[in-house]
Amino acid sequence: MIAVFAASLRYEFRMQIRKRSVWIVPGLIVLLFLLIGGSLLRDLFDPAERPADPRTAVAGLAVQVHGLLSIGFGCLLADRLIRDDRLRVAPILDATPARPAARLVGKYLGAGAATAIPILVVYLGLAVAYAVHAGAPAALGWALAACGAVFLPGLLFVAAFALAVPLVMPAPLFRVIFVGYWLWGNVVPPDLMPTLARTLIHPLGGYPLAALLGFHGIDGEEVWAGPLPGATLNFLRPDPTPATAWLSIGLLLALAAAALAGGHALRARRAR
């Protein structure tokens, strides 16, 4: 089983990392954001604008990069699982002694890792540039912490649903719904309409940002987690603490595992 998992992971990683779209899509999103006047570079490199604390600077960078590029990440992965069915190789693979569950997890981690690399290249590249420009080497440590506490759980969550949900709907429809979900769940204020923003299952990582990285916006006045008077779904918004931050990470990973398990069960039932 381990050999099957490793082989699947290597194959999916190599195949995905060579796709031009995996590199072009994040590049175009960043370029578009910069052209329309985004504050990504100004917050980092303008001495008059950037925060004095390197932790705040790289956490703010993580929010912007994660919020922007995860949209393309989910869309790029939407056809990875259904591709085997479309190419009619799924029955052949299912007939081999290789365990379908091991192949699925290998596909999930291999394709997901390859698709995440351009995002991390953009983020860590900007973090290194900031650390050099600002003379703040501590920023690199905080950037790595943000990769583990913010990017990793959120991208694993998105990748699982991007692989599993297109089994029950066309991939183009999933992409449209996913973009709408991402904007609704991360941009819409909770006091405006029901949303997952600032909840424990906020894939942008509100609780780790607030409780583990101490991020409260570039100006120090933003709230990324916790209850909001009068907002719906406040039962999913306990006060941010290190414990609730780890709970948020655990919930995102549990939901990712549930989505993968559901996709595996659906494919197994169809194969009978």
C-alpha cells in the first residue's frame, strides 16, 4: 500500500508540475492584482506604509496571497480525479492490485503539492525580498510559520473538495460555485449576511492568524476571528485562543478527510 501511495504521489506530482497552467494562472492573478492597484507591494516595500513588526508584514502578505491564489488553486485541481474517468483509464486502474484508496491519497497529495508550489514560490519569494529590503531576517521564520498554520490547512481543505465535488457535478460548474463560495466565505462581512468568515472553518485561516500569529490587520484594527454581535453562525465563532486556533486547523483537516472519503466511496460504488 505504501509503494502504491508513493508511486501515485510521484506520478501525479510530476504530471501536474509540468502543466503550464499551474504556473500561468497564479502569475496572471498576481499580475492582474498589481495592475488594478493592489496594496501587495506597497505594504511590504514602502517604508511609509509597511508595518514595523515583520510578523505583521508577512502575515498580511499571507492573507493577500492565500486569498488571491487559492481561487486558481481550487479551479486547477477540479479535473484531477474525474480525468481518469474521462480518459477511460479508471476501470483499468481499478482492475490492478493497487489499492484505490492509496492511489486516491497519492493523487490528492501529489497533485495538490505541485499546484501549491507556485503559490508558495510567490509568497516566500516576496517574504525573502521583504526580509532583505527591511533588514528583518525574523520575517523568514514567521513566513514559514504562516505556511504551516495558514496555507497548509487551507490548501488541503480546498484540494480535497476540488477533487471530490466534481464527481457529482461538472467541473466547470464546480469552478463557478467555488469562486462564489470563496468570495462569500472570505470577503463578505459576517454582519452583512450569513458567511463562514471569522468561523472555525474559515479556510483563509482567521483563527491561526489571530491567535497564533497575532495578526490584526496591517493597521492593527482588523478582526479575523471570534463572535460578532448580531451575526448568524456565531456558535462557530468562539473567542480566538491558541486552543481554538488548533481546533480550527483540526476541523479543516477533518473536513478534507471526510471529502476524500466521500469521493472514494462514490467512486467505489460506481465501479461495482
